[in-house]
Amino acid sequence: MAAELSFGSVPALYREVYDIVCPSGQESRVDREVFVKLLMKSNLPKQTLSSIWDAVDNKSGYLTRNGLYKALALTAMAQQGKNIEDGDKILENFGDQELPRPALGDLTDLKTLSIKVRRERNPCVLGYRFMELIELDAIEVDLIPEKKGLILKHVEYEVSSRDMQHVIKVQFRGIPDEFVTSPLAVQAKDLVPMDTQVQFSNSRDFIRILFNSISHIKGVSDRMVARSTGLAADMLIFGKELSVMANDPPALSSWSCGSIDTWSHLQNGFKSLSVEFGVLADKSQKQAHMEDDCLVEQLQYFLDLLTSYKDLCDRHEKGVLSDHQRALQKMGQMKKRKMSATIQGKEQTALVEQLEARIIEQESEINNMENRNYFSLHCVHMETQLIHANMELLVKIMEGLLSTQVRGHQELAQMWENIAPKIKTLIPPSAKSPSTSPGTSPTSETAPSTFR
């Protein structure tokens, strides 16, 4: 057996490569096919690559983490022109020093291959995490300007994808049934665990509870956006009315004001404050847009996933499963008719032969439906794992909630603090009334006494 790596400090590149070929939570072994693909990225001669494999091969068909690290070190040494036949002795000289880093180029296709190999090895495990799903493809839906038809206005969307470089709608019309095209269809029965029906029922209950909770949270988020939008509208009205009071009121005479000039000071202050409230309205509107983008849209996306899963489960029960059960009932009725005709003797020979042919045909159809049912259950199994792979989106939603609220409240608080000095100086200190004791009424000395 090949000697394991026991010298040197492991650089970050080694861990990065290991995380690509063996993601966390997956099997902690490197498949030979993935490893060969990795070695080919070094652009070394085939003879050298064979020597590296012989140096780390433990005769099990795969490598451990330690074996992969040793292979990477030997690859780097070979790229430096060193003789890897004496690789173990050279590695001993590193002591606690960092091991050499090989030049491997872009590792994106290696990640794709690693996922593909793991899926082929165990097709009952999806093998994708949230960020890996995001990297697979990005589908964009753009709203086309509204068009007017003969009767009603209608809305059109333009759907584009990195992976599908053509009109997706046309392609899906021409794509055959997946049961016909998938290589897993032949072994569908082997891919369905014994307790699938129980797990399927439990999963539906879980998704139903999750759907209800996310729906309520989305309702809360919608109300948050509505409150921010309402605050923007209120601040705009507030500023508009301040502007009206600053500009429109008629000139006041001394008959109204006497010697008090408070209103003239307020008018001057309201002019500048109306602008500040307009800025507050803009900021509140931006807050509403941020909440809509970071919360409502993400929650709606997750709800769409859950809704699609619920629809898939309904289609399985009302479609494939229901067709299979009807076919079995039809088969039972045919067998009863055949038995009845057989009992009647030679008179019904032609009918018996006809029923036998139909039973054979029905058995073939039932067998096909049974395989479709198993394949449908396998697809539901994978879709269930897909929902769980997207659960990380809830973390993104919570992070979005945190960032929008912290940022929004901080910015609004800062704006209110900037407004505070202007409000405090609406009336100059010299124009304010001095504090007096509430002794007599201002008119008590001058008012004429009518009743004596």
C-alpha cells in the first residue's frame, strides 16, 4: 500500500481542491475518475501522471484526503522538474514548511465532474447544495412592455437562460417524456426505498406546514413594504403642507399678531424643513424597494418552489398513481370475465381467447405504468431533496431582513438627527416668551369692570 503523507504544512489550495472533489456532508473519498481529471490539469506527461498515481494508489479505487494531498505535492514537485521517484525523501525535507502548490488552472469543470460522478454512484442522493445550484444556471424573466390585443391587454415575459441558448418554450414542446429519455428509468424500481410511501406522506405534511409559515411571513413582509411606502407618502404630504404654510398664507397684520412675530420665523423655518421631509420621503421609498427586493421577492421565489412541489405531488397521485390503480382494476375485471367464460365451456372459446390476448396486452401496460410509478416516486424523492437544498435561501432572507432594517433605520435616524437642529431653531431665542409665574390674567388690569 502507498505511504501516506506525514510531512509538511498543508497550503490552502490543497483544502480548496479537496472541498471541490469531496464537499462537506458527502463521502470523504476521491473517486479515481475525478482524480485522473485533476492530474490532467497539470499538463504533465502521461508517464509522470502514472508514476504519481502509483505513488498514492492504495488499491481501493479511490483516494483519502491524505492521499490527495500527497498527490498534489508530488504534482507540484514534478512541475518544478524534480524526480518524483524519490518523492517521499524530498517530502521528508519539508518538515513543518508549507508544501509546494501545483498549477492546476480553472477548477470549475472539476466541480461539475465531481458532482456528476457522485450522482452516478448514488442516484438517490441529489448531491447539490444551494450555491452549487445557483452556479449551475441563472434564469432571467424580463417583463416586456404591455401590449394591447383585440379584446384585452396582455402581458408577455421574456425568459432567458445561460444554459439554454434558445427559446425555452419551443424546446420544451419538442422534448420527449423524461421516462423515455432517462437512463435511470430502467432501474427505477431499484431506486425507490421500501419506506418511500411513508416518507412521501411525511414530506408532504412537512411541506404543507412550511408553506403555511412562509405564506404568513410573506404577508408580514408585504405589510412592511406597505408601511414603508405609506411612511414615504405621509412624509411627502407633511413636507408639502409645510411648504404651503411657508408660501401661501396671506400677510398678517398687527391686528392679528400684535407684537408677536412667531409666525414669520416659522414660515422661514418651514421652507427649509419642507425640503428635508421630501428627502425623508425619498429615503422611505428606497427602504420600501429594498424590503421588496431582499424579502418579498425571495420569499415569493421560495413559495413558488413549495407550490411547485405540492403540484408535483398532486400530479403524481392524480396522474401516474391513479392510472396505475385503474389499470389494475381493469385487469381484475378482465380476469373475472375470462373465468366466467371458461366455466361456460366451448361456446365461449373465442371470447376466452380474445380476453387472454387483452389480458396479455393489459399486463404489458400495467408493467409500463408500474415502472412509470416507480420513476415518478424517484423524481418526487429528488424534488424533495431539491427543496431541502434550497432551504439555505431562508438564511439569505433573514440576512436580507437584518441588513435592510439596520441600514434603513440607521439612515432614517441620521436624517432625523440632521433635522433636529432646524426644528430647535425655528424660533430664535430672542423671540421666545420669557417664563413668568401664572399670577394674573394678561387682561385683568386693562379690562373695564362692567359690574360693580
